[in-house]
Amino acid sequence: MPAAPTAALLGADTLIQASYFVTAVLFIVGLKRMSSPVTARSGILWAGVGMLVATLVTFAYPGMSNYPLIGAAIVLGAALAWWSGKRVAMTNMPQMIALYNGMGGGAAAAIAAVELYRGGIAGYGEATLAVIGGLIGAVSFSGSAIAFGKLQGLIKRSFRFRGQQVLNILILAAVLACAALLAGHFNVSPHVVTALFVLALILGIGMTLPIGGADMPVVISLYNALTGLAVGLDGFVMHNAAMIVAGTVVGAAGTLLTQLMAKAMNRSLGNVLFSGFGDTAAGPAGTVTGSLKPIEASDVGVMLAFAQKVIIVPGYGMAVAQAQHKIWELCQLLIDRGVTVRFAIHPVAGRMPGHMNVLLAEAGVPYDLISDLDEINAEFETADAALIIGANDVVNPVARTDKSSPIYGMPILNADRAKNVIVIKRGTGAGFSGIENALFYLDNTRMLYGDAQKAGAELIQAVKAIG
Amino acid sequence: MTGIVALYIFMLAAFTGYEVIARVPVILHTPLMSGSNFVHGIVLVGAMVALGNAHTPLEKTIGFIGVLLAAGNAMGGYVVTERMLEMFKSSRTGGPRRGAH
């Protein structure tokens, strides 16, 4: 940014740089605090103050114009996001994260686009960074939009066709060709810039459409990391230290988080992105034998009320039905009767790691009742009943036994080893991965059909009726 | 900023990001993803500068969209993260309501 070297401007510049430094420190401290449950809540405040400081001082940036436009865009964007963020139900958080993340990626792409269209980038190094940052941002933007559409239920199915990977690779090659033209200053015409961004947007769509909904958490986390990286690269182009530090920190942290999530599903990242999870959804027919055995809520109520130990396995069905409050009410009744109640959380239950913990916390479930997979798995054998609430793939025993199953090898909750298994489920359909669940057909399994909230209310009545 | 200094900043920031996340419990994965989503909302300052230096209608249009999206990223990321973490607070201070176990 060439600024006239007058004393006033230098003063403003020093103030801005110092503020950006403070912002970078606040972000890192904030993220550090967010990584522990005790300090997490203050962490977001620290980071928020950092963002506010950086935004305010940027208005004093030397040599800027278009202030009314800038102000209008900020007010409009922030107001829409504030309104939607406050309104959205806790169960829809994952797709909102995808949406806001996509917006960040789009912004990173827009910055690179403005700089490239203006042709103001000197030097191969910065041109390369701008091009890469822009295309990563664009991929993150359209990819996140597809992820949002899938989780929101706007896109119902995964689109796959023969040669899809080949097509994606061809698009990628075309994107890289445009990128090379621009970065090497071979052809910096606006048409090449346009082609770069249009192709990158298509690539993001093409990459994300074939990925099954069960893998979306990993994909959202990956796009989060990519947006961070794009912001960091843009930071180099804009000579903006706050963007470099914040973007790179998020890029690295997001990459690690993505790996942790993929690991929880016992799959590699490449496997998530390129395997087309659920392709074999129809599965090897005939591996599931037996029948689905329905049960009435009153019978389940008796079974739970006179049990020694009940383990609850919540899944996405509980989230969709907003049933967490009813379920906790039921559990409190059982606890009062002397039943030991535990919640078993699979690392990828719901649509994101920790999704169930957030919902149960919302309902007021104390977290000493909540156990993760490693802690609880041995306890299923001693449980009188496992109550599965809208969970499916995470309790499917074929993950242990059937090598041909797409979820083979994924660690599961051993709910099938409980004396009785009660499955609360809306219908007879398969899980999000499209795989038939062998658990539902076991001799000790009974199906309680219905919306999880309604079923929870019925169970509360049933337990109360016992007196 | 010379290239080599920029490279050092990049390297140190990457390690910082890795270390900050390295030992985080599973229950905080979603809030933390949301929190880091908010942090890359800093793209707002870059978008402001880009729009501030835009001249042609095309540049102004793209710049405007950029600032709009970036502001949405920052504000949305904050609101959502804050709402999530608020619940952790209530579950902690509320504690076991009726005698657990």
C-alpha cells in the first residue's frame, strides 16, 4: 500500500500496526482459553475485543475512500448475520458454522479478485499468493454453501456419476492453468481472472456434492481450515500482519481439528474426500436377518423404571426433534427412582463432534453423567437397557463385523451388548449413511416408533403412571 | 515486510495454531471450530482496505460483496460461538440439579 510519507500518515500507520499486533495477541489468547471448558466462555470475549479493535482502526487506514460503501456493507452483513445467528436453533448450529465460514472464504476470494482485477500486484511472489488465496477462498465459499445446503436439507441426496473424479481433476487442472497464467504474469487480462474464480467456484461444488452427509462435519472443518489459510495468504498480499497471524493460526488449528475428527471416524481425510462414502449404500443384501419388533411406550416405561442401569445413546434424531429437555426430564424421574443413568456420546454423534454435548448441556444435564466412547463401552454389558434416541450408524454392529460395509472399522458404541435395546426412531428408514442397521434386527432390540420428543413425553407419562 | 520475515511469521503462527488445539477435549470441538471460524473473520479488515482502494464499478461491486461477506463471517461466528459457550456455563454452575447417582 503506497502511502504518502507525511508525519500524520506515519502516525496513523503506527497506530494501526500496533492495534493489529494487539488483535493478534487477543485472538491467540482467546483461542487458548476456548480450548478449556473452564475458561472457554471468556475466550470468545477476548477474541471479540480483538476483532472490534482491528475493525475500528482500519477506518483510519491511509489513502482509503468509499467509506459510505464500507459502512453500508458492514452494517448490512453484520445485521443479517446477527439476526440469523440469534434466531437459529441450537440443533442447526453445524450448518450455520458452514454458512459463516463460507462467507469468510468468499470475502477472501473477493479481496484477491479486487487486487487481481486492479492489476496492482507487483512481483511474482505476491501474485502467486493472491491467486492461491483467491482460489482456496472461492473453493471454500462454494463448498461450504453446498455443505450448508446438505445439512439444512435443501440438497437431499449426494450427486455421483461415473467419471466424476476425472471431471473434478480436469477442472482442477484448468484452475491451476489460469492460476499459473496470472501468477507468472503471462496473461493478466480480466478474462483470465474471471475464469479462475468461476472455475474455482465450480470446483468447490464438484468436490462437495458427492460427499455424504455423515462426513459433513469433517468437510466443514476442512473448509474452515482452508478459509483460514486463504485469509493468511491474502494477509501477505495486503501486508496485513493481523490477517497473516489470525489466518495462519486458524489454518493450522483447523487442519489439526479436521484430522482429529477424521480419526474419530477411523478414516483418513483422503478417504473422506474421495471415497464417495455411502456409495455402497444398498449394501450387500441379505446380511441383515430377523425382523423389526415394535414396542409400546408403556412397556418401555416399565422396563426403564425397574432397571438398575440405563445408558442413553443420543443421536441426530434427538437433535432434530429438540428432545433433549424431555429426555433429561425422563432421566431425572429415573434417577429419583434409584436407576443409574448415563449418557454415551459417540465422537461423531449428530452432525459434529461435541454436537450432542452442546445439546445436553443446553438441557441442563450435568456433565459427570456424560461419558465418551472409551469410558462407557465396557459398561454396556452391565446395563439393563440401552436407549437409542435417533442414533443410527454410531451403534451399527456391522462396523465391527462386516468388512464390506462402508463404515467397517469405525469405532462404535457397543449398545448391542446391553440386555435390552430400545430404539426411538421416526420411521423404518436407514441412517444418514444409507446403511441398514443390524442392531435394529437383534433379538434383544425393540423399536419405539415416533418423534423423539413425543416418545420422550410418552415415556415420562409411562414412568409417572407406575408411581 | 521482507519475504523471509513473512515466512517466519507464517511458520510461528502455524505452530501456535497447532499447539493451541493440541490437547482439547472432544466436547469443545464444535465450539472451538466455531471460535476459529470467528477468528478468520479478520478477513474483514482486508476486505475494507480492498474496497477502500477500489476504483472501477467492478472492483467496487466485488469489494462491497467482500466486506458484506466478511462482516457476516465475523458477526455470525461471534454470535453462534457465544451462544454455544453460554450453555457450557449454565451446565457447570448449575451442576447436578437433582442428586446424581
